[in-house]
Amino acid sequence: MKFTLSWLKDHLDTSATLDDILVALTDLGHEVEEVENPEDRLGAFRICRVIEAVQHPNADRLRVCRVATWPNGPEGAMEEVQVVCGAPNARTGLVGVFAPTGTHVPGTGVDLKPGNIRGVDSNGMLCSERELELSDDHNGIIDLPEDAPVGVRFIDYKGINDPMIYVKITPNRPDGLGVRGLARDLAARGLGTLKPLEIPAITGSFASPIGVKIDESLKAKGCPLFAGRTIRGVKNGPSPDWMQARLKAIGLRPISALVDITNYFTFGLNRPLHVFDVAKVQGDLRIHPAQGGEELLALDGKTYVLKPGMMLISDDAQPESLAGIMGGELSGCTDETTDVFLESAFWDPITIATTGRALRINSDARYRFERGVDPAFTLPGLDLATQMILDLCGGAASEMVVDGAVPDTARSYRFNPARVESLVGMEIPEATQRATLEALGFTLTGDQAAPPSWRPDVQGEADLVEEVARIASLSKLVGKPMARALPGVPKPILTPMQTREKAARRSIASLGYNECVTYSFIDKAGAEAFGGGADAVRVDNPISSEMSHLRPDLLPGLLRAAARNQARGFMDLALFEVGPVFAGGEPGEQTTVATGLLIGATSPRDPYGSRRPAARS
């Protein structure tokens, strides 16, 4: 899950530092995997002004620039620096971007040092966009407007000082796959206040020309709820710069305003959506199981052949989308799209996971639906996305068309404040526990706590305890020694037989033997060779034919171990085992014995002739 700091602050009113947020996220169970902070790469680049640019005395294509810089910010003192620049647009009065000596230039990988270029000293650099990795443009240095604030960091002026944070979300926490879910956890920890999410009331001005219908076989499980509305007269162009910047920061390629809005909701509110081009849809949309053999050209450019039972969204003519996983290319939106059908649905996680694995499709929608999105947010999410489309693309919205109903996820569990101390060992006041659960969206009524619809992972009383302890921080646990059951010296724990076994192992090992641990099961022929193999010690459901009977002696296992070692070139062996043998199938017919085996010679070859064959025992 990737997001930016400004994106998080859209949902969380906080003054916490980036480091505080990163520490809290990991402590809350959302492990921070990576942080890309533009300040680390571009924080040293500041806006400057060229006081004078004159021709280099010894080079036709170079200019010597007197540059006014403010290394300590606009409130600090101005320092004049001489820079030799080869950009064709270097001129007197230019407002640009300056990098002082010692700065690492990311676009070139060079650390700036004081230099002398054709007899003229140069300290620092006037930078192009390519050198700051903002674009591939290196035809000239950055030329800013005259009113650009000199001395200000360039990333602050450009609005690109927005760290990207990548956290690992555990499979049981689907609410963490949206920025708002992470903001809710941080607010519960005390790092700020969760901002309210206002749901607009969308009044349709006309009836949707496209209807929706869920096949009766899917309403119970596969697709309990499917909704959408038509939006006419939209203008599909590039999305706003702020949206493109956030999508690029998390590794997504901006495509168009309509597509970018659906991606924005997927990551921001954990609400995957899809838009159909109305001009390419014939009739109504039907959600149904595939018969098998249908083909769909998906948005990734690949054609998939569906198996029976996979869920499809089809119009009156053909399949248009692989439900909950990926849309179809044929009904996708383009720059010429003017009318769209915006879809929001709730899909069964198991069905989505099964289909995705069978077709080997990985998508952001599948990743979320197979873990479980908030079913109660299906219709509010549609209204929010509709409002954003109207704001950014214009148009008019139709009435909402809905089939199915929001699944009932209501449940409650006993809330016992004392369980936190008995299960976790933390003393947390009851009022704090209640405030924690309420901040996470739980509804408390008396001694009952009802989880919110976006928390399918909460399935019992112990989960309530986990939430309280997680928000309080398990790092606050203090190690305490366990109390003795009785005063004085405790009684021995080992039984007399265990003590004798331990003594036997140590004694035989001190003689130079290596201990083996072999299976208690052997084949029938091996058991019969040592007086066993009767039906009383036969295993009813053996792992293999070589483990069909309980062993009557330890020697069969030791001999096989010795044979395997000799087959690999280890000819001199001293092996032993202490373990159970079985004379019958009753409890009293099991005994513990110790057996040793010597094979080969007693020692390695030496000049004194002490090597001799081992006596077998």
C-alpha cells in the first residue's frame, strides 16, 4: 500500500512529523517498507537570481554568471557565487535553481565540487529539469517567473515536497488498503484527528439508460450488490496536476481524468470502481456466471478464456468486464468519451480470489476485493466518485440503478476490560479501552462491542483485546518473571525414566558415539528379521510401505543409517540411539532401550598402527 504524506493529511488533521508517523505505523502493525522523501534528494536546491551573465573569456559557448543565493533561506543573508554555465538561456536577471558545492545531483549522479573551467573558477550549478529528474528536458536551465521567491527551496515552491510511504498490509486488515483506514488507526493512536468524510446527496436529473441485473444464482454469494449511474456530457481529458502527482508518486501512470478518478478512490478510500463508455455498451448490464469458453479482451491487452462459474459483467451482446478484477478493452473510456456508466459493487472475496488465481491476473481491484472491502460503503462510494467526476469532468448524473442489497455484517461480542490484562498483561483503564474502540469505529452498547463494516477480521472477544493492545502499543509491555507456585526449591521436573535416558545419552556420547534419531516405523520384512512384524503392531494408515509396522528393535534403523553413510563414503561409524521399541500394540508393551553400533575401524590411519577393526556390538 503506497500513499503520500499530503494524501494522508487529507484524512488526518495532524501536526506529527514524518518520523513520528512512520514509527506509529509500524507499531500499529502496518510495517513501513520504504519511504521516498523528495527532501532527501532535492532539499538542497534553492531558487536563485543571476545578477550578471557575461561571455566566458576562453570559450564561445560558456557564460560566467554572478549568482545571488540564499543558502539559509529567504530570511538569511544573500551570498554571491560565481558559476560557469553552458546553457543557451543563461542571462542576466534569470530566476533559476541553484545547487551549491557538495550537493548530489540526482539526474547525473555527480557530487558537485569547486572547479575551474578553462581558467575561470566555478562553484555550484544552475540546474535543468533533467538534472533534478523532473523531466528529460536539458536544452536549458530552469527559467522561473520573475516573482518566484528567491531563497525558497525549489521543492517547496514547486509543491513536490511530498514523501511517498510504502507500508505492508497484513491479509487480515483490508481496511488498511485505503489511505483513510491508515489515517483512522493513526487518529486512534493519538497522532491527530480523523477528518469527517462528507457524502454528497446526488440527485439524478434523468433515468439511467443502462440498467443492471444480478443473476439469481449470484445474489446469495458472488455479487450481493451492484449499483451504478450514467453521467452524460463529460469531458475526459488529463486529470488535475495534484491527482497526477499523487498517482505518479505511488507508481501509477495517469491515463485520463475518468480512469484516474477510479484509481484515486481505489487507493484513497479502498473503493474500487469502474467506468464504462455508454456508447460502447449495448442494452443493460447483467452480472452472471460464465458458461465456459467466453473470451474477454481485458484492459491489460490480453484475451482471457473464461471457465464455468467465473463472474462476468455482460451487456446484451458480449462480455464487457471480468467482475471485480479487470474491465474490458471494448467498453473502456477514451478521450472521445462523453457519456459514462460508473459502477460500484460488492463481490465475494473467495470467488474473486479463485478467478484471479485461475486466470493469473493481478490487479489493484482484485487485491482489495479478495481481502474484503467495506460493503456498507458501496453506495456512498458511488456518490462520492460521481461528485468528483462532475467537479472535474462536468456533465449531469442520472438516478442510481441498484440490484441486490448491502450484505448484513452486523455482529457483536462481549467487551470485558479485564481480559486485556489477563490475555496481554497490560493494565489499561476501561475508559481508555472504550475510547480506543470507538475511535476505530466500533459501536459499544453496555458490555457488547459491534465491529464496523470495514473490519471483517474482528471475529471474537480476543480480537477486541488485540485492538485495544495494538493501539496502546505492545512496545509498552514490561517483562515480569512468573511467580513460583510454591515457596522454596522447586521439585524436580524430570521423571526418573527421563533422568535415566538423559544419563544414558551423555554416557554413550562421551564414548565417541554419534546419536541418531530414526523413525519408529519400519517395513514388515525388517520387523520380522528382529522378531516383530505381527498384526498387533501394524499401522492402519501408513505413510508408505516402508513404514508399515512399529519397530521391535532399534537396530534396523541404525543399520539403515549406517548403510546410507557408507554409500556416501563414510566408512568408519559409531552410532547410537535411545528410544522406544514395541513388543505389541498395548500400552504396557512399549519399552525404552539404548543401542549402539560400531562399523569400520576404531580410528583414522596413523604411523603408529593403532588403527584396528571395530568390534561389532
